Amino acid sequence: MNFKILIPVALIAIGAGLYGLSGSLINQDVEQTVVEAIEDVNMITIWKTKQDIKQGDMVTREQFYVERVPESEANQNGIVDDVEIEFVRGAIASKDMSADVWVTQLDLVRPEQDGYIDLIIKDNMVPYGVKVDSDTIIGGVITHGSLIDVVALSSINQNLASSDKVQPIQTVFLSPILIAVKVLKVEQSVLNDDTQVSLVLELTRKQLAKLVIAKKISQLEYHKSVGAEQAELLQANSGDILPSYQAIKEFRAGDVHIK
């Protein structure tokens, strides 16, 4: 066998092995460097919208999602730290937002914040606040955005707004005066162990005039709305309670008159 031929072949094989080994080591160094570079990137938590949201719309947690992005990308959008959002009942959007846009707490307005009513109320409607005792709220929990019916206990012969005693009892009747009006805002306060509730209602000017008069002449109750089709069920008079008294119902243009 010719050793002169074998020696170059061996040298070539050894060189190829060393080259492969060095290439493997270089690749490992590159991969490790890449991994270390990725680990060094600081990530920040942000919030995004799942859907289009209009200014004044009530929002919930389900309309948003969380995402992690590099700090450099967050900084370009004016965010330098993890975004935290507190979702409260009745919160609304402060502006129009498209799907998949970044959101912060400043894009939401809570009921107690300034400008809340102006953002949520519809055009050509007026806000009207009423203070009520908690026991005059009937038919379930009433909160921001609820629809309610306002029911009046009235008498033909006396002003029930200024008296709890009814004389004569044959002249008393209960009827709805407003159906399915929106509650823009609810506030509760406790005074001397007595819980009082303030409701801000969204009314037309005609509804406002009707409610102002009703407050002056009748006792009012606030029911979670049963819908306009069920309004007839909220009507009663003394004849429904006293078997010996037969009240006559007269319907005129949608109003009920008791004789």
C-alpha cells in the first residue's frame, strides 16, 4: 500500500472533521446568542379591542383582550409600562374605537367621572335626576343602562305627593306614566341608616313635563321595565281591592280615567 497516498487522504478527513466540529460550535454560539437576545427583550402587557366600539357605548371586559408586545413597540405607541384597566359597571367608551386598537384606562369613562352624562345621552334627549327611597324601587336591580317604568299612585280628590293618607279611598288608582325609559346613571348614599338612590333618567321633553307634574300630585314608584306590551298589567284602582266598590274605567287616547 502506498503510504504517500494515505497520508493526504487522512489529513483531508481530519480537516473535514475539524471543520464540521467548528461549524457545529459556531452554530451553537449563534443560537445561544439569539436566545439570549430574545430573553433580553422586555415585554409589556397591553389591551386591545375585539370589535368596533362607538363613543358612549357601555363596555365590558369581554370586548377586549390582552397581548404582550416588545417594550420598543409599546414605547412607540406612548406606553412605557404594563397597561392596567379596571372595568366597572356602567363604564362607557370615551371615543370611537375600531377593532384591534390599543386601549388604556383613559379611553373608558366611569359613571362618577365628569362628562359621563354628556357622552352617554342620545341626541334630542334631556337628563333628569330624581331622588328616591330604596323601597320605592321595585322589580329587581336597577343600574346604569337599565330600562324602567315609572308608576304613579294618584287620587282624584287629593294630592298624594304631600300625604300618605288617602281619603276617600274609592278615588285611588295606580297607573304607569312612563314606560321603558333609560337610566343613565345610579348613585346611592346612606344618611342616618337610610339608603337613598338617585336616578338620572334619559327623557324626551314631553316625558320630562309629564314626570314633573306627576311628582307634584302623586306618589311614584320605579319598576324594572316589563315592556310597553305589559303596561296594562301595572294598572289598578280601588275596585280591584274593595269588592263592594265598582270603578268605571274610561279609555281616552291611551289614558285611563277612573270615575
